[in-house]
Amino acid sequence: MSKLGNLGARLYRGEVGYDFVGKRKIWYGISILITITAIVGLAVRGLNMGIEFSGGAVFTTPKTSVSATQAQHTAEEASGHTAIVQKLGGGSLRVQVSELTTEQSRETQEALAKKLGVSTDKVNTDIVGPSWGDQIANKAWTGLAIFMILVVIYLAIAFEWRMAIAALIALIHDLTITVGVYALVGFEVTPGTVIGLLTILGYSLYDTVVVFDGLKEGAKDITKQTRFTYSEIANRSLNGTLVRSINTTVVALLPVAGLLFIGGGFLGAGMLNDISLALFVGLAAGAYSSIFIATPLVADLKERDPQMKALAKRVRAKRAAAAAKGESIEQEPQDAGFGDEPEDASPAGVVPQSDTRGRGGRGRPSGKRR
């Protein structure tokens, strides 16, 4: 078995683990810092909205020897607005200018035709009005709101309301970071961007539900025992799915990275940037939030429950009594249920304490026989 596979098996069995939930304040601080940076970037730079949202015109030229830079200067001088020019197959150009009126579009079309040395009707013009862009934006917000509502309802029914709240906060966290990166990078926001955002929100939800499902199973009949607190059970569930989450994220990021860095960057296919950046940032943020935000938030909310407070008090009292007697705590198998776990088991993420008494074969004290 590979080292990673062996590590995954040991994490699943609870033999090793990292205390994600116990260090949740660190993750909260990091997430707040990243979120503030994204919000500041959004407030200062704003989003570069495509013509589908802001309105404008797209001019498609026939095959020409005019460079993209020359066509850009011509369009900007004629329209008075920033132009985006892309080289298409066959030697033609695609010139996009936002926020143009009908008159400005006609003037820009004539200027481009004159620069290319062709008749005006050879330059194809598609005009997008701002009212149509408003309709697209409203539909995007409506779809996002419906998605969020359905997520909360589903998680509240399938799991509980605390998990629904934690998942919703994680989704908003992912959405804010992705939009903030778009503002900082300056990539154009198109309908493809909206599709990418909805895609990564669904992926983030999937990753979160996997962890929540393990947590729900692990916390079954938790109040009938005095060995683990809810936070420790949550940490065990998170460690058990950690390698799976990492593998899934890496496999998903590789093709998206190909679209973004090779397709959009190296090959110059700019139309891939809008959706690939949303997918790349969103997938990474979704994996992070599932591990460092959603599950610790559930533990925080659950520990406020009176039953969980009483359980934590009993667990601490039992451990204090065991420590006073000099008894050790040993690790138990991951798949052991609450009814058949050894009384001296320790939670995952906590290194088992070594026994102060030597032990030989079959439980006999080590050393020479007398």
C-alpha cells in the first residue's frame, strides 16, 4: 500500500489524527483575513462586468492583416470606452466594447471597417442592451438564492439545522472569496462565470455533506457514553474523510488548472478564463471550507446544546478521575461503536499516552519473574 493510502487507513481507524476542531480559532482567523481581503478588493476595484451584464457591442471582422492592438486602439478612439480584442481562427478579430449606445456602436463599426479597408456591412455587429443585462443579472441572483434555500432545507431535513447553518456559512465563504479574486485579478464576469460559481458551490456542498454524513453516524447515541465530547467525535469524522477530500480536490483541480493556465494563459483562449478561474478558486476554497470551516462550526454550535455541555462535563470528570488514579488512555479502533468501545479509549487527534507500567506478552508485567 502507498504511503498516502496507509495514512488514509490510519486516519480512518483513528490511529493518527490532527486536531482540526481544537484549533478552530486559528482557521476562523485565517478565513476572516482572507474574506476581508476579498471584500476590500471587491469594494476598491469592483467587478469587470461583461457586456452580457453591462450592455455593449461585439464586432466580428473578416480575415484581416490588422493586428489586435491596432484594432483595439481604433475601437477605443471611436467609442471612448475600453475595448477587448481577441484573435479568432481564420485571421478574424472579435472586438468587444462595453456600455455603448446605438450611435456609438455605429461609429465604432464604421471606424473598424475603415481601418480594415472593407465595407461597413462586412463588420458584423451584435448589440446587447443594458436592460437585457439586468435581466441576466436578476436571473443569476434568483438562481443563487433558490440554490441556497434548497441547500438549507435539505441539510436541515437530512441532518439538522446546525449543520445547515454551518454549510450555508461555508458556501457564502467560498462565494465571497471567489468573487473577491475576480475583482483583484480583473477577469471579465460573464454568464460562464455564474455557471462556474454554481458549479463550485455544488462541489463544496458535496464535500461538506460527506464529512457531515460521517459525523452523523459517529455521533449516534453519543450521550450514552462518557469517553468523547462532540468536538472530538467531529474531529474523528473529519480525519476519517481527510485523505478522500484531498484526493478528490486534487483530481478536480488538475483539469481546471489545464483550462486556466494552459488554455487561457499559454494558448490565449481568453473565453476560457471566465469559467476556469471561478472553478479553480472555488474548488480550492470549497475544500478548505469543508475541512476548516463547516465541521468546526458544527462542533461550536453543537457544544452549546445543554446535553453536549453535560456530556463534556462528564467526560472531563471521568478523565480527571482516571488521571488521579494514574491510569493510561489507549487508542481504540475507529469502527468500534459506543457500546463496545474500551473504557480507556482516547479520541482521534490526541496522541495516546504511554503506559507507565511495562507490559509483556498476554498482559503480564514485563521484567524478570520472581
